[in-house]
Amino acid sequence: MKAGSTLRLSVIIPTLNEEECIGQVIDDVNASLQDKGFDYEIMIVDGRSTDRTRDIAREKGAMVVEEPRKGYGRAYKTGFENARGDIIATLDGDCTYPTESIVPLMEMLDEEDLEFITTDRFGHMEEGAMSNMHKIGNLALSFTTRLLFGRIIRDSQSGMWVFRREALRKINVEADGMPFSEEIKIEAFRKLRSREVMIVYRRRVGEVKLSSWKDGWNNFKFLWTKRFFGPRDRSLRS
């Protein structure tokens, strides 16, 4: 997608108490896109933050959608339903993902005629960006994903994706919680023209929300359930 493209971009960011960095993330997105000639929107899907996350996002000009129902996947589903873009990019609100990679990934989507791009954080991870426990858990889940589904995905838990909105009609993503991240990749690599690309991954700003054991175990159980008991043909309509 070249600068000046008529396609619209939606940048979706799920948040829960991210007041320490959400303003910087929005500023960085704007800095990456404003002079490129893209028509874009920044959407914050907030899960009942008790700090100033929503206020800061609105002050920065982002659209804020409140989602009272719990779940990482639920936030994204709500974001997808409200997004107006032809292309969707996702980020976290904690300053970990490189906003400067959005445009190059959009261009790759266009030049290689892809439908979905996910990112690999392990190739260029800054020191201290992920605890050893989370690294081990991520590697174990990614290995299990490859084992069960036969798709070469190095980082099944990455939360930065760039994809064509129309691709949502071809895949079936049901998880409302953290397994949404691995499920959307499984579906994409099954049914879409997809690729995984290395990015820089930075130290988080603010409190870590993940529970290594609880979230890891839920993700692990989800993979086995989807592989042997999950539906295969229905699509997520948007």
C-alpha cells in the first residue's frame, strides 16, 4: 500500500489501565502515519480501565470504544465490528510494539498479495522485554501450535498483526480470552495468504497483565480443544 492509497486503515489497540503509555503509543502511531498520506483511524477498545486511559486516548484524538465484557479476544471482536478500515493493524497499549513497522507491513501486504501478516517478537527482542517465564511459555505454546496444526509459526502469542478486513469473512475465530491471539494465526495460516515477519519488541511500560501459569495453561488447553473438538467451517463475519 503506497502513500496516498485510497484504502483506509484502522489501528486497533485493546487497553486496560494503560495510562502510563497509551498517550505515547497514540503519538507514535500518528508520527508513523500522518505524513504518509493514509486515511486512518486509531481505535482504543477499553475494558473498564480505572485509571485515565480513556481520557488520555480521547485527548489525543483517538476513538474510544468501551467494552465491559472481559477478554482480550472479546476486545478485538468489538474492535473489528466497529472498525471502518479496509486494512486493520493491531498493537498493545504498553509501548512494546513498533508503530514504525505498520507502513512497511502494509506495503508488504500489497506487494506480496497477502491477506494476513503476523509478527515474530523473538528475532529482535530488547533485553528485559519479556521475562524468562514468559519466553519459555511462549516457545512451548508456539511449538504446540506447530505440532497440532502443522503451521510454521515462531511466535503464536504476538499481538501485532496487519491484515485485510475482508479476510475476517474467511476465518472462524471464537476465543474471547488470551487464546484469541493463537487462534487467529492458526485460522489465517490455514485459510489465508499469510506470512510471519520479525519485528523489534520493546520493554513494557506499566504493570504486566498476564498471568504466566493461568493464561499459559488456558492457551495450552485451548489448542488441544480446537484441534480435536473445534468447528472448522464457520467464519467470523464483519
